[in-house]
Amino acid sequence: MGEGSLDGMLGFDRRISRRELLRRAGRGSIYMGVMAFLAACGVEAQRREGGGQLQPLPPKAGELVMANWPLYIDKDGPVSPTVESFEKENDVEMQYDVVINDNEEFFGTIRAPLSAGQASGYDIIVVTDWLIDKMNRFGYLERIHHEELPNFEANVSDKFRDPWFDPNNEHSIPWAAGITGIGYDISLTGRELDSIFDLFDTEFAGRVGMFAEMRDTFNFALLANGADPTQATIEEVQAAQQLLLEHRGNFRGFYGNDYADQLATGSLAVSMAWSGDIFALQLDNPNLRFFIPKEGANRWSDNMAIPVGAEHPTDAHLFMNHVYDPRIATNITEWVWYESPVQGVQEMIQEDIAEGGPRYLQLLADSELVFPTEETNAQTHPYKRLEEEEEQAWNDLFQEVIQA
Amino acid sequence: MRRRRVRVAYWLLIPGLVWLILFYVIPTVSMLSISLQEGSPERGFEFTWNLGIYPEVLARNSVQLLRSGLYGLIVTIATMLIAYPLAYTIAFRGGRWKNVLLFMVILPFFVSFIIRTLEWKFLLGDEGIVLGTLKDWGVLGPGYYLLGRPIAVLGGLIYNFLPFMALPLYVALEKIDRSLLDAANDLYSSRASAFWRVTFRLSLPGVFAGSLLTFIPAVGDFINAEFLGGPDTTMIGNVIQLEYLTNNDYPEAAALSFVLMAGILLAVTLYARILGTEELTG
Amino acid sequence: MSADVAVAERPIEARAAPPPKVARRRRGWFLPVYTGVVVAYLFLPIGVMILFGFNDLQGPRGFNVTWEGFTLRHYSNVFDFPDLTSALKNSLLIAAASTIVATALGTMIALALTRHRFRGRGGTNMFIFLPMATPEVVLGASLLSLFVSMSVARGFVTILIAHIMFNISYVVVTVKARTQGFNAEWEEAAKDLGATPWTAFWTVTFPLISPGILAAAVLAFALSVDDYVITLFNAGSTLTFPLWVAGASRFGVPPEVNVMGTILFFAGVILAVASVLFQRGRYRDAPQEIGPPVAGTGFAG
């Protein structure tokens, strides 16, 4: 080599012998290993204590961060009128993030900070009822100050008060509700359908879609077997699993949100479906139909909740109150096409029709899916409240169905 | 002299390795620890040296593991066959357009993979542009479909990993000295023989690198199976997603991850041995 | 050197006659056509994406699954989507920063692995593959746990850290393909001629390996812009482009996503053209070929 050396240039004149370097590196890595080991060892139960008590509200911060599902709020081009009206009326800057695509996936991303006592980054999250129940078990949701929500108290439909998953709405209030039923394309099936067993009909082999959501799919199988989903025993669930395994060859796949465009483009002829989605697709493709099977269907609600440690809870309450105003709720429903928990929405839509709104508003106002009658309600079932052990058992059984 | 050179090596290594130790090794060690724990999120996890979980996990998920390995192998071979002539053409025939062509190979990958995969879903739809037209012409029966079948998943994987194979191949091919080929020609070698004995041999580092960059991520992929696949195309990546996010069975998810990593390392070591080694692993 | 002289003075007639022109031309069309086909295949979904950015959707929500007519209106309002613009900015900044750092760190490692012999070289070689082999969901989640236990707020910085981490391996593997079998003689020659090691490295070695480094950088950039799962876990409430796209693409890909994808794509095209022009300028004065006596170190400009 030449006169200078590279390490001479890097300023390395003090000799570190290789042995010394290795020794130090060795000690260092042992130390880090121990740290990591300790950090990982004996992960404690992830329950948090904070969720039980009512925390005092800080003064309004002027900021709000909310996470929601896609297509779940009114849109005027790039912005949401509801968000804009809220921001203007309350002088709050709001970040509305459409980052929830799947309950479990979203929960998986906020769990670690919540269990360690840190903020999740969101002030309001919108998750499905069973997840509210689960998060409550861990103490991950703040108690709601109902005195800050006069609109909720005044306008919420009785149907949504004091639900099975959150007694007295202590930790959540509904955002929207819907029904899981069956959707199909009549031009592809050639006839009208009316039963869960139509999903198993080999006439539609390879063109049937089921949900990857365990509760929805197991409920359907339970109903097909004549069992009551809200009281299902483990034996009944095992029988439901057997039913699904038997007919597995008929299914094209187990879908999440993406069943809808498969149905719309003709890859699927029949599929489990959510009420609002089909309503939306029908506007483009009148061949699509939705029905509640004669054996029964599922009803669920998506709910607003405040994760523990949220930084702007006061502003969160302001927004929650804002959307329970019937005018705002109507605006949202006219865009989202799922059932609203707010009373008076149906009447307001009629008014909007009278004032010359778009055509589909009439369909909306008449829709039994968006405004279910008592009769429709009687045909639908909520999910069973599952404790951890039962949930694990059900999940294990379901895994054998969807992942072979 | 020799010691100084070795010191240089250490100083080159340290920044990157420190980063990896901090942000890869530590999380991974904690993952290892979790794999040996038992319990549940609500009850808490306890470290119990549960080594039994590894054979358990292997037995329970052997189908998905084998399937992922098989898919990885198919994808690697297919991308190699497709990308080699491509890289060769760009390197040897590209001339002034070399860099342009190379960028054209990479450019589709500046578009988010979600968009690319969704567009493939659109293209492969039962009544879509491809299948619909073929059905109209009577080439395919009315009930034929691709989405949900292994071929769709493989197609997606091959598409997404093509540049991972093409880039290293190009890099290795481009550095080959043309005069060596002239020399082979002078020695009356046929074109085919010159190719195999000179060009291909010299491009082996690129073949090796490309295979690794393709096989390793492909085996653990879950996105293509999720978007384009069906119930019988479940890959190990999908299983790990489910175990972690849905079942909240962190020990199982962690153990499966290590089984996957061990399997990959094994395959890579074997491959390096077969290809002739030391040179290739540096 | 004597070898060079030998090459230069060898009489031309001694070389084998090249194959007849006709034969060469006939053999010549297959590869270029093949390349064209493959590139077309690569661009197929991109074409669909570009096309559907112009789709004139009629319905109130408009599912972008069937063609309904041509319009430019989506281009006029694409930057009005507040989240989209900031998500895109975040993605590009993170990609640029992580590319620079990861390429630097990874190249250094690759150089160490191929130019020097040291204890632990084999082990390091194997170790480098591990991040690529680790399933993203577990890696992302464990990294999140690490950040949580260090009480680091999740956001831009944590995403950046994660991206640099997984990019290093890809850079190392790519650069190694170029530095493999690296012969230090050229650098030695430069030093013999009086260059300092630093100068020797930058004027001799670096240009030789720069295609590998560039390729690695491009790969790292693409990987960073595209990352979904690891980012999902470590982003807090910061949005990146893939996170935004995943949220917006429930019923097919909405037009604004197509438009933004198209814009990104053409930005890349412009970058490519610019870099070609830059390269041409730089190497215009460099010799096209040096006849080296040693295999594998050819300078092919």
C-alpha cells in the first residue's frame, strides 16, 4: 500500500487492536442482549387501569385527529362538508384519516402504545361493536362525558341506547349501523335467491364469496344450522365449522372490503355483503340485489370511541356532538348509505327530496336496509359477546376454514 | 499492513451494522423471546422456554410452509428466465440507451404496489379486458377464471419481483469485459459456448444476487395471495398475519417467523454451496 | 504494460472473421423484440392506471371499475385532497432520506465484505440476508414495541428509521453483485502513480462500482416509497402514500389515486431522462474501453 492509509486519514492513529475491539463489541452485545431479553421477558397482562374512571376534561385544544373507515363520511370532491362545518363552527383544526380497513389490523397497530400507557395518536376511532367490547376488556377506551353530548342524549334512537357491547354507552357512541346479508347479480344467477344455502349451491361453484371476518361468517353458518348466534355453544360452532368445510370448494374466496368490486365486475355471482355497499353498487348496476336470508342475518354497528390517553378529548366530544345534529347526520347518511343512529334523518331526507335533491334520495328514503323496520330488525342478530378464551377457540376453528 | 486493512473493514462495517443491531437485532431478539413465552394478551405472557412450540408450529403449518417455498422457487426460476435475456439485451445491446432502458424496467415500481396489484386484479377479472375478450372469442369457456387460483398469485409475484431479478443481473452483466468474448471468438468458440462458458459464468454473482433478492421476499409475501388469491393459495405470510393480528397468538407468529427465516437461510446456504461459494458470498 | 502492447500490435488478420452480415442481422431481431414485449408487460397495469385517471365517473360515488368517458377534471382537483398531498410529500421525503443513508451504509458494508478479509465475514454475509427474510408484520410490530418501550413518538422519524433499516440489506446485496471479485490492482496502480488512497478510491474504484450503487439506490427508493406493512405499524398518525392509497381504494382504485400515481410515474420518467442526459455529459470525454489484462474489471462506460 501507499504512504498514507485510509484509516490514517479517517483520523485513526490510536491503535485499537482487533482483540480489544472484539472484546468491547462482545461486552456491548451481551449488554444489549440482556436488555432486549429483559424488555421482552414476561410481557405483562396488557390491561390498563385508566379506562375505568372518568377523566376530567382539559380545555379545548383546537386540534383533533380522527381515524375512520373509507367512504364513511360525506364528500364534496376532495373535502368533507361535515369536517369543514365542524372546523368552522368550533374553531378546531381536524385531521380526518381514512386508515381503518380492518378492525384487527387497525387494533394491531395501536395496541402496543396503548398497553404501554402511551397515546395512540388518535382522538377518535371508529370500530365495530365487538372490538369496542374487546377494547373495553383491556381498559383501552376513555369514559365518555355524556354531559358534553346534548345532541346525543336528545337525538339518538332508542335502538342504539345501552347496547350489548357497551352498557350505557359509557365508552362509545354509534357512528353508523348496517346489516350483513347476501348480495347477488340476478343476471348471473338467473333467479331470485332467499337462503343462506344459496351460498352453498354448487350451481354457483367458484363464484361465491364469503367473509374473512370470523364473526360474520360463523354467524351465517350457525344460522344455517338453525342455531342462535348470540347463544352459540362451542359444539354449535364446531358444527358450523364442519358445514363451512363441507362446502369450501364452492367458495371463490374469503374477502374483506374487496368483495364489492368482484361482485360488481362479475367475478362473483353471489356473496356475503354489507347493506350500504350493495345500495351503492346498485346505482351503477341495477342487476345487483341484496336480501336478508330467511334463516336470518347479522346486524352490527360501527362506533366512535376515544382511546385512552388521547391528547384532545374535549375537541373529540365536540365532534361527537356535532355529528348527532340531525342535519349533519342526514348529510352523512345521504352520502354513506348506512343506517344512522340519529332520529329524524328519514324525515329530513324526505324534505331534501321535496326541495329537489338527486334521484337516488328517493331510493334511500324508501330503503329498508338504511331504515330497517321492526320486522327487518327481528330477522337480524348481533354478535355474541366473546371472552378471550372463547374468542381464541372460535378463531382457531375459523383459521382451519380459511387457511388451508 | 494486513491489520490496517482489517481495521478499515471494521470502520466500513460499523455504521451500518450498528443501525441494524439497534433496529433489527433488538426487535428480533425480543421476538425470539416472545416465541418461547406462553399466555395471552389478557392473561399476560410468561417466559417458559417453550421450545416445544417450534415442532408444533412446523407440524401445524407444514402445508403453507411448503407451498410458500414452492411458490418462491417457481417465482425465482420464472423471473430468472424472463429477466436474463432482458438484462443481457440492455447490457450488451443497449449502447447509449442502456440507462433509459434500465429505468424503464424500474419505473413501474415507482407506482405503489397496491395500485399495481389492484390494476392486475382489474385486468384478470372474469369478465375483464383479458378474460372477457378471450371468452367472447370462444377461446375460453364461460366459467373460466384466474383470480383466486395459484396462477394469479404466481403471476402477481413474478410481476412484482421482476426488477429485483433484472437489476442485479444487469449490474453483473454490464461489467463483463467484451474483449473476453472476442477472445473466445478468436479461439473458435461457438456463440452458445462463448455465452455459457464466459458470459454466464461471469454473471453468476448477478444470478446469485437476483435469486436472493427474489426468493427471500417472495417466500414471505402475503400481499399477492391476499389480493389475487383464494382459499387454497394461503402462504406462510398470510398465516403469520392472521396469527398476529386476529388470533393475537404472538408466540406462534414469532415462532413461525423464525421457522421461515431459518428455512430461507438454509436454502440460501445450500444455493451458495451449489453455485460454488466463497467467491459469491464474498 | 506488456499485455496491452501485445493486444494493440496483434495483426488484424489473425482474428477470426466475423460472421457474415446477413446472419448477424437475422440473429439480431429477437432480443430487442423480446425486450419490447417484456417492457410492455411491465407497463400494462401502469397503462390501466393512467387510463382510469381520465375516467369520467357518473355516479355520485363513482366506482372506478368501468370506463365511462374521458375527462380531465380529476387532474384539476387532485392537489385539493389535503391528506393526499401531505402523504405524498412524506413518502418522497422519507424515500429520499432513507435512500441516501441506506445506500451509504450499505455500500460501505458491501465494500468491506468484498474487499477485505476479516473474521466474521461469513457470519456477516449470512446476517445481511436476515432482514429481507423476516416477515414484515412481525418485524413492524416488534419495531413498534421497541419504540414504545423507548417512549419514542411514532411518526416521520420512526418511519424513516424503519425504512433505512430494511433498505440496508437490499443495498448490500445489489452492490455486492458489482464489487464481487473486485480486483484492487487498479487502485494499487493509481496509488503507485502517486494518488492518495482517498483519491484512488474516488477516481478509480468508485466509478467502477457506481452502476451498482446507482442500481441499489434506485431499488432502495422504490422499496421505501412502496412500503406498507412496516410503515403501517410505525407511522403513528402520519400518512404515507401507500397508507393513503390503501385507505382510499376500497371499491377499485379511485380516480385521484390513479392521477397521483400517474404524476409520480411521469416524475420518474423525467428523472430518468435527466439522469441520462447527465450521464452522457459526464462520460463524453471518458474512453470507451480500456483493454485490461485482468478479467472481470472491465471498464464499460
